[in-house]
Amino acid sequence: MLARCHLRSQLSHTHPFWLSSFHHHATASSLTRETRYNPSPHPIATSEILSSSKKRDIIIIGAGHNGLTAASYLSKAGLDVLVLERRDKIGGAAVTEEIFEGFQFSRASYLAGLLRPKIIEELQLKEKYGLEFLVRNPSSFTPTRLDDPLYAGKHLMFWNGADASNTYASIGQFSEKDVSAIDEYEAYLEEIRELLQPFLDNQCPDFSDIDFSSLLSMATSFTMSKKSKMKDNPIWEIFGKVKSQQTIVNFIELMTSPASKILNRYFESDILKTTLATDAVIGSTLSPSDVGSAYVLLHHVMGESEGMKGVWSYAKGGMGAISKALAQCATDHGTQIVCNAEVDEILFETASKRKKKDKDKGGQYKVKGVRMRDGTEIAAEYVLSNCTPYHTFRELFSAQHPFSERFMQDVEHQDYQCGAFKINMVVDKLPNFECVPNEFDENGVAKVGAQHKGTIHFESRMQELEDAAFQSKQGIPAKRPIIEMTIPSSLDESVITNKSLQQKGYHVVQLFVQHAPYDLNAEKCGAADWDAEDGEFKKRFVERNVFAIIDEFAPGFSQSVVQYDALSPRDLEKIFGLYKGNIFHGAISLDQIGWNRPIKDIMGTYRTPLHGLYLCGSGAHPGGGVMGAPGRNCANQIKAELKLK
């Protein structure tokens, strides 16, 4: 055990030294809705603050960043919007929390880079609401051990902007051939990235008014008549970005190939391929050699920060700053946001008064509103769920639901595997990597160096990624999991409010760990769930499988840890409502993207078979990450139906 008791007088904490706030023990199969998620910390009497007699235009379930994005656009359009949040704070997984006194953590999501530029611009999140991004330069650092027989303490760094040329020198240590190939590889990704941009900012193209019975009928349907939906279809913008036949060939290849196939074509050094390949497995159970992993890689380089494509940044003040800016925008336009307000059920009624044309869109039922945990019913014309598809359809409806058996089976059997594990910690000194030793000030406090600013990777062989995925797929937490370390306090001093400890060299460190399966193989693990042995199983994983690896590269790191908050997949589910701990609300796999997201009956739109019920969370197109696109696109779909600007 890491004993740091002598510091407790200076650093108070709200959690045990090593364990997150989780106490209920249950196997995954025995969990009910009541035991799967934490209840509201401070449940309110909803009837005291909400008038159940007033029918709202819009109710949004969940104040995550997508729900707040939708609320901003809809209230800005003049609609009466109510956002209901189970937790005592807004943000969902894009949240900043003071887990330990004096230190602010991006407790779940931890990097910004996917938030759509249109959202930032249209909602004036920077100029009006103070959202600020801190670009990390270098963006990544891959250390090696001094006794590594292949690399002998060399390290790899990726730089941005005016310093980008430093990347070539860093790559050149390992392969001159790779230096000339990196620009070609980036151009390959950039072409497909640009091709897909219209997909991100719109619902999937609608072909419902196309007659596919013959080539002639199709050609006629594609005419740009005023009545045709194709007139404003984003498919035309996508076609306009196709430069040649090779663009289509590259697109198909990237969507269907293993990431290793693409990386092997361009590069020869294992450390470079491995560093790039980590983007291909984040939030999934895939290995780089699995079909579809190339698209996961593309998904993680789809965004931009401060005008630089594929670059990730820190949100100043933590990821909660994004949610805070969105919430301020929404409330400025009239949205009401209520925390500690847990929705128990989505209500519906027979749509007897609706026109047949509308019934074809949403079946014979329409949404009526929601029932809160305290029994209060709130009526609404539209209900938007920012929850996972599983929670929305399987847990927020009674047994008498309005959906077909096939629809519910598709929701049930969607792939929710992820394997993400998050560790938030306070350290009393910066990690000191043997291959790039720290420099110290006159007081003996380590200075922030280039090695501390970006994402730090601890894998240099592709086989390490393959082995970790193989073990995870067997229900075994990887012996050498994939670890991404970030140190936001290296650039953002605001995340440490205890200035006394900050001056002594204390920092906020975050570890995103991949290949920790939600469903454990009890026979091979000796544990049925992550909270076995009163949490000792999880503690061993953190200290033996994670901290010990970092110690190999930065000796003494584990002794520098003052406090840590470990979130297993089960914790991510219980605290943030992420079913099976999936950070994307459902796997970003080839069968669950585009028109198949979240399932094929929804066809990449946001409208569900129940009229008036929409999905606006990461489980909807175009998928997960702090992107905001599902929220914006869902709001735009409703505005279009209501003919609102």
C-alpha cells in the first residue's frame, strides 16, 4: 500500500486513499437499474420547483455536453427547454470535480479536440462564455527505458505548429524512411477526414425519397426539384470533396482495414507505429490488427483545436469548462437546468389525433413526458434523451413499452464493450523519466519540461497492444494495459487551487487505461467483478499493472502518488451512467456507425420509433467523444421539423 498519511493534514480528501466512491457489490448479471447507477446525491422534491401542469416544449434527460448543446440551440430558437440531471452537477462525463481538496480533475473525459468548430462559433463559446483551450506542444511523448535493447533510452515526440519540424528529427532517430513517410501518411488521413466533415455536422444523408426500383427511377429521383429532400442533402457536399477515384478507394480501405495494415504500409519503426496505433484502440476492445481499428484511429484525429487539424488540447479549468460554457449559453436563452432530478420513466400515449403521415414516422404512439423518481409527472411535446441507448430504451420504459420486440433486441445486443479505466491522482512531484531527466529550480522543485505537456505513452511495440487486447477479450485485465498519462497542471495552473502545495511541486496527473474489461472471467481472474475483496482486486490492478509500468520509465513515480481516484468500467457506469463503462455510449465499430448508429431502425438520425422521442447523446450519429455533434444535429432536426431557424 502507498502510505502518505503524513500529508493528510495538508490535503483533505473526500474518498479513501485509493478507492472511488463505490460500495455496492454485485455481478454484472445481477445488476438491476436501481443498483447499476448511483442515485441522485441530494434528491429534490421535483414538485416543489416544477409545475407538473405546465407542458414544456422540450425535456432533455441528462445535462451532459450533448444535452446542453441541444438545449442551447433549441432555446435559442425560442423553445421552452427543461434539462433534468440525475447528478448534483452538470456535464456528464465532461466534468471538472474537486475530488481532493485544492485539486480540480477532469474526472472522466480529459482532452478536448473533437468539439465541433461550428458549435464553438455559433454559440460564441469563446468570446461570450470564456471557453479557452490550451494547445499542448509537444502533443505526445513516448519514453523508452535506458536498458531497452532496441531503443536504449531514445524517445519520440510529436510537435505542433511552428515547432512541427522537431517531429521529423525525433522520428529520424528511429528511421529516416519514416521521416519522409509521415507527411504522406498525414495527407492520406487528411483527405478522408475532410471527406467526412459534412457527415459530422448533419444527420446521415436521407435517401427516403429515392426510388431504387430501377436506374431510370433513381436518376429521376436525384433531380434537384424543390420537392426533393436531396436538394439540401449533405451528400452533395460530400461528393464535392471527392478529388478522384483514389479518394473513394482510400475511404473504403480506411473504413474497413486494420490500423496495422495502414501503418505498416507507411512506416517501419515499431515505436512510431505503436504511438500512432494507440488512437486506433481507445474506447474499444480492438487490437491494431482487428478489422475496423483504422476507423477508430480516424475518429480520434477527426477534430481540431485552435485551427490545427487532429490536435488535442486541455480545456482551461478542466473539461467541465466546456459544459459550463454550454450551460451558460443555454440558460441565457431561457433553458431551465435542474440537478438532483432523476427521471424514472419516459411516458407515452396513443397518438389518435395525429395525421396518418405523422404516424408513419413515429408509430401509433407519441411521447407524453417524463415521470420523476418522486412520482412527479412533467408533460412535454418532445423528449430528448442524452443517456445511452440501453438506458433510454431498456430502463426508462416500463414493461409496456411502445417498441417492437426486434427493436428492443437490437438495443439489447448492441456492442457496449469498451475496457476503459480512469485514474485521477495528486502527485507531490513531476514524474522523472530516465530518458529525459527533470530539471530543478533553486528550491529543488522539478520544472515542467516538454516531456510533461502532452500525452505520455508507455508502449513502444505493436505486440504490446495486441497482447493487451487479447487478454481483455478473454475477460482478463491486461497485464500490461495501454496507458495514456496527461498532466493538465503542466499548462493549466487553475486546476490547482491549493497554491501552497502547487509551489512545492504538486501536480494533477490523469491516467487513461485501456483493456480493463467490464465483464471479468471469474475463473481466470479469481474475481467476479471489479469490486471483489472490498476493492482489493481493483487496487492490485492499479498498483501492480499500471503504476508499476510507469515506474519502469520514471522510477519512484508510485511513491509520488499522494491520493488517487480509480474508476473501473463498473464505476464509470455507476457514476456517469455509461452502460458497461462504454465512454462512447456504444462501440465505434463498423456495424454501429453511420446509418447503423445506434441501430439500423434509427438510420443515423435522432428520431426514434416513438414520435417525439429523440436521442441526442453519444450513442447517436456520429458517435462519442466530447464532440457536441449529436446534440447539435438532433436540435437542428427538430428545428427543421418545426420550421424554426
